Amino acid sequence: MQVLLVALVVAGCAVFAYATARDQAEDAARRQAGAVARAVADSPSVREAVRAGAQGAGPSAELQPYAERVRTDSGVDFVTIMAPDGRRWTHPDPRRIGERFLGNTAPALRGGTFSETYTGTLGPSIRVVTPLRDADGSVIGLVSAGITVRAVSARLAAQLTALAWVAAGALSLGAVGTYVVNARLRRHTHGMDAAGLSRMYDYHQAALHGVREGLLMLDGQRRITLINDAGRELLGLRGEVTGTGVADLGLPAPLTGALLADRPRVDEVHLSAERVLVVNSSPVAGGGRRGTVVTLRDHTELQVLAGELDHERGFTQALRSQAHEAANRLHTVVSLIELGRSEEAVEFATAELELAQALTDEVVAAVGEPVLVALLLGKAAQAHERGIELVVTPECGAIEAGPGVPPARDLVTVLGNLVDNALDALTGVPGGRITVTVRRDAAGLLLRVADNGPGLPEGADVFRRGWSGKGEGRGLGLALVRQVAHRHGGSVEAGDAPGGGAAFTARLPLAGGAA
């Protein structure tokens, strides 16, 4: 199609050039014939010869050699000098002298010069007829000079030969250029034509917006050149962000640093405002800072499930501890009975039962939410096994699931991670004590966990991902606590407990202002 288009363009240009050349050739022939005719008519010798011939046998004898010399020298096909009545005094064929001129002469007899294409004795010709005037201005004869159409066609044929060579050269150059451009284009498109590229673009768009993983493409200046729907959702972006720099997206600093990094990133865990993201990045090959391809995977649900699994493991360990203690108590009761000390056995069993029931009743009455009750009972068993005392403060107010209350999963994430951190901080500390407060008021829910451990290091950013009281690690507990609080429009704070140690306070507003 490209070659055909080039051929049509060249053919159109050739036709236009031919028409232009033909018009120019005819115009040049008229100008040449007109110049010769006027030069002959203005010649004094011709005028004298006509006046002298009018008094004698005629001017042909003197004018014929002159006209032939002019015809030969000027390159026209004929120069005819004639009487006003049209009788020829000169002609390229001497036998035609004396015959009538074939053509129109009336405009010239009226004093004007005109041109026409007429078929005469030499065939079709382009001729110019001009008056031959005497000194007083009277018309004493006519001069006609012309070039045959055959001669004009011969001149045009010579131009057409050159034009044909130019057209052939242009067509060849266009064909070669088309081949070179197509070859280069196919190398860059891996041999695909326009239909293949269109089909690949459709597949590309469908795959780009169909995958659940987020995809970002950044240019050398770390501006977004492409982002799919999943990427917008995972990063919480709204509106048009193409062309926006990563640093201007308002993302958390660690996540922004991961997106701006030059080196590849493999399965790095980062927190956005609401999600746990696994980030992978790879620079675009090709030399220089050409850009980066970033993929994002949502591990929020997986992280929550992992947290729930940790809590379930905690429950399992607590049940194992309770089973171990129950077995010990049961052995004690059995031994007392075998020794015949039945009354002591009843008293011991009753006291242990009342103690366990009292703890359960205390937590149930103070907290209310069954999931949190189960969590705190399990944590209490774990704390008891480690020699740590876990108490629920009297100021607790029972909460129940309902409209506006955050999901139990989020409450478990916040309270479970805070208690786990307190247990870790009190490991090996004599007389360790954890105080838990869960309260619902007009401002929302308050979850506070305090301990009497060594406290927090001065200036430590405990909610940063990876911070741990045992050193820099990959812990996400406190970072997840802050994420849950921010997701519900709340806050979480860390400080010193009144009696020494650390205290963490999370505030979660109730949705819709429910009280």
C-alpha cells in the first residue's frame, strides 16, 4: 500500500509536470514566434522592400532570402511576409509564394498582433500575425511567424524523457525508502504489523487492568508513566496521576523511598495508610536511568490472618498451660483423697474453681465483647505461665458488637499486639504486671495496655515498621496497630506508665458518632 501510494503520488506529479511543461512549451513557442514576427515587421529593410516592390514586380525576390535567413537563425518553422490581402511574398516552400495565406488576418489588418493555432501548408502550427506598418502608420503588409505543433511536440518529448527518468528515480527512491522504513519498523515491533500491534495493545490493556497485582511504570525522573487500576487502589490514589512524581503522591516515607530506589527491591514489606504491601521493583534495562517497573501485592488480609494465627497459637499455648495446671490440681485432689483427706481435697478444688471463675467473671463483666474476653483470658494464662500478672482495671466498661463499633478482627489486632509487646518487655522481669483497660465512652473506644517493665528507649519511633524492643527486625505489630487506628480515623500513642514502664493508648472513634 505504501509503494502504491508513492507510485500514485509520483504519477500525479508527473502528470502535473507534463501539463505544465506542455503549457510552457506552447507559451514559449508563441513568445518566440511573436518576437520573430515583430522583429521582421519593425525591420526598415523589410519596409523599404515592400514599398519598392509595390512599385515594381513585387518584393519577393528581396524578402524571400531575408525571411529564410531569419527563419534559420531564429529556429522557427516559417516566416511569411504577405500583402494586406493575404498573398504570400515569402514562404519556406518557394512554390507557395503568391498563394493566399491560410489563417486569420483580420485582427492584424486592424493594427493588432494576435496568435492562434491553425493548420496551414506545413500542418498544425502555433503562429503569430502582426501588421507591417509604413512610416505614416498605415498597414502595408503582414508578417506571420510560427512553429509547427510537431516541433513543439518534439521539444516536449525531450522534456518528457527527462521527466520520465526523474519520475522513475523518485519511484525507485520511494520504494527503497519504504522498504528501509518498513524493515526498521518491523525490527522495532518484532515483526508485527499494524493489526498485530493493535491486537497486542488490546491484550495489553485487558491484562493491565485485569490483574489483581498493582503495576507502576516510572520514567527516569521517577514520574508515573503508567499505573493500572489495582495500583491505584493499593496506593489509595484518586484522580489522574500520570506524569506526577512519586515524591508528590503523599505516600509514607518508607514506601516512597522504596519506589524511588535505584536498586532492585524483592518482596519488601511496606505499610500504606490502610494496607500491608509487598513491593518488588526492577530497573528498566538499556543503560542510563531509563525508568523502573514496580509491582505491588496486597498482603493485608494475609498479615491479618497471620496475626490471627499467632493469637490462635497463643490460645493453644494458654490452653496447654491451663491443661498442665489443671492436671497438677487434679493430681493434688486425687492424692488428697487417696490419703483420706477428703475435706482438704474439696476445699482445694473449690478454691481453685472459684479463683478461675472469678477471673473469667471479672474479664467478662469488664470487657463484654466475647472475642476480646477470649483473647484476654488466653493472654492471662500465657502471662501466668511466664510469671507475669495480667489484670483488667476496674474502670473498664463493657462493650458489645453493634453499629459503629470497629470489627472484632481489628480490635484483636490492636489489643493482641499491645499485650504481646508487653509480655515480651516483661520477660525475665521479676514482679511483672500488665494492666489492660478497655472502655467505651462518648469519644469512642479506648484500649490501653500498660506494664511495669523497663520502658521505651528515648526518642524511639516504636510504630515504625521493623522496630523491635530486641533490636531492628521485621516486626509489624505496632505498625499494624497504628495502621488500624488510622484506618478508623483514630490514633495510637506511646508513653511512660505512671508507675514506671511503658503505656500504649489506642483511640478508635465509633462510626457515625454512635455512643
